[in-house]
Amino acid sequence: MGGYGTVAALVLAGWTFLNAQVAWVYLGAAVLFELWLLGKANAMGRHPAAAGEPPYHFTEEEARVVGRFRFYFTHTAEARGLASVLAGIGLTALLLTPWLAYKHAFVPAALIGLNVLAVAAVTRRIVPMVDSGAAWEKIRAGNQAS
């Protein structure tokens, strides 16, 4: 879905550039996507993984990282694709906000500009911004052993 979702965000942004009234459609689609993604990630839970247990033998810190980003570590390819959609929404919002203000569509411009904060929050919830290389090595080794 990542590639298609990013293209959809870009198409909606382009359409919004042509017609400022479409900003409401863009904003609605972005907020619905963010809520859906947040719900999907929250459904996985945030409980820490088991520390020191086979097959992975995580340290306490690695177990907390895996638990906090369980959606990412469970469905990595999907999470990366969905994060690219979030990036597309965030980047198009940075372009649309001044354009809509120029077109005197101040309310949608402000809401789309504020949505960048929501994009940042959802991205921080979905994708780990810490070095998770050691955890990945243990996950791969544990999966090969079993």
C-alpha cells in the first residue's frame, strides 16, 4: 500500500493546488489515514518483549524498543511503506500550507499546517528513530535458529 498511498497523497495535493476547495478532501483523507494507522499500531499493543528469553535474548532496553514499536518489528515492510505515505502527507502539507494561504484559503491552510504535527506524532509512534540494529540481529538469529 505504501507506493499507492504516497501516489494518492501526491495526486490529492496536486488537485488541491489546482482547486483550493479540494483542500478539505485532502485534509479529510490525511486525517482518516493517520487515525487508521494509529489504530492499527495501537491494536498491536506496547508491552515489552520478553528480555533474556530464547530465541532472541533481548536486553531490557531492546525489549522495551521492540515492545514500543511492535507494529514495526512485526510487520516491517508494511510499516515502512505506510511511513512513506506519512512522509508524503507531511511534505505535501509543507507545500500546500503557504499555497493555500496565498489563495486566501486560510482555514484549510492552518489545519493542513497543524496536521504536520499529527504526522510527526504518528511517525514517532510507528517507526523507531533509535538504532535498532542490535535488536534486528537478534531477531534474525533467533528466527534462523527456530
